[in-house]
Amino acid sequence: MQRRLTDYLIISLKGLAMGAADAVPGVSGGTIAFISGIYEELISSISNINISLFKTLFSKGIKAFWKQLNGNFLLALATGIIISFVSFMKLAKYLLENHPILIWSFFFGLIVASIYFVGKQISKWNIVVIIALIIGAGIAFYITRLPALASNESSLFLFLAGSIAICAMILPGISGSFILIILGAYKTLSDAIHDMDIKKLFIFTCGAVIGLLSFSHILKWLFKHYHNITLALLTGFIFGSLNKVWPWKETLTWHTNSKGVKTPVLQESISPFSFDGENQLLFAIILMIIGFLTIFILEKIGSKKQ
């Protein structure tokens, strides 16, 4: 696929959007990748990282290796994701702590639009596709209602947590950071980053890399052999995740980190009219519309020939 510099700049912009989404617990960068038209290429490129790729490196050189890797695409995308994730993380933290209704309203509108744009890629509807859609929605909804487990410090647990969280991160509709909270690994990982515990970070990263490479092969195979069913399952994941990003919540369980800062862990969606406090309904609706329209822009960019 021949691309120009402007094409790679657009890919980096999509990476910026993915990084911003991943910075918010409950929102998946995989959703952004899907509706911006790069999801299947991303999965295919990741799954190409195998023994054959490194054989190409030693037998044909770096140029052939980079081409087989689809290196320009991955580099452009990763650059956008990293820049956005690092820069947006503090802003997202501030907004979630001080204006939760408003930021969740934006993402709620974004995800509602995503359901339409992902779902419309299903070329043929039948009973199996409908069942896959329902199963996907049920799984995602169930995950959003799971209570957090107790924190675990073992090396095997950290490895498995990394494998599971990274799989969730590339699935549309399921947030990797939220999975870490459910597993009880969020605090352990946060403390490891804060304390620069190289051993724990290395174990978690190894789990994430192995999980990503393994799961990308599964997704690639599913898209090749069961394209419509896979799309329906992923559409269901996105639909089921709406419960997590519903703006009006009642907090049932709190998580307190090592600094004594409390963050909500288990919440229940409620009516805006039952919300204890200012429901900010007008601004919430406006931001839902803005989020909804944002997807139209991303989808338009994604539909352009690259």
C-alpha cells in the first residue's frame, strides 16, 4: 500500500484520538481504531510480528523487514498514541475528578455513534450474527458491573494481568485500565510506576507483549473466517460498554491509592433526575451531540482511500 506523508500524518491523528480514549478508564482506543478505519490493518500488522519477520531481517535486511512489519504505519500510529496518552492523561484525570458528568457525556455520544458505524460494516444479517451481537453486549455489560478484586503482588498474577488487560485494550468497547481495576492490578501497577519498580514493570510488559501478539493472531483469523460474526461480537462489546460511560452514577465502592486519593471502583447507572447533585443535563446533552458528531468526522477521514 503506497502512502504519502499526509496519509501518515492522518494515521498519527487517529493515534492521538486512540491515546486520548485509552487515557480514560472505561473507554477503549480499539473503538477509535475501528471507526477510523484502521482496526483490521492494526491487528494484521501486529500479528505479522513472528519468527518469519525476523528471518526476513537476517536474510533480506532492514528494508524488507520494515516493509513486512508495516513499520511506517505502526510508527505513525504509535507516535500519536504515546504523545496523546502522556499529554491527555493528566487532563483526563482532572476532568474525571472535577467534571465527570461532562467528560462521560462526550464519550457516551461518541460510543453511541460508534455502534452505528461499526454495525453498518456487517454485510449480512442472520440469526448467528444477531446472537453474536447479543453475546458481545452481555459480556461487556457484565464486565462493567464486576466488583474489583483484592490487590495482588505476585509475579505470575502481574504477567497474566498484563496479558488480559492488553487484549481488552485492543477490543472495541472494553477498557484495559478498567480491566486492571477489576483484576485488582491497577493499584499494584500504579505503585510500580510511581516507585519505578523495574522488575514488576518488566513482568507486566512481558505479559502485555505476549498477550498482544497472541490475541492479534486470533482476531486476524476471526476476521478472515467469520468476518460478519466478529463484527457483530465487537459491536455488541461497544453497546454493552455504554453502561460504563453513562454520565450519571451512584458510587457503591471506592478505591483508595497509596496517597489516600479515593477513586470510584464500582458504580451503578441511575437516572439524571435521581442524581444526588447538579445533573448538568443541558451541558451533558450538548457534549453527547459533540461526541456523536466527532465520530462522523473520524469516520469520514477513515473512509478516505489511504
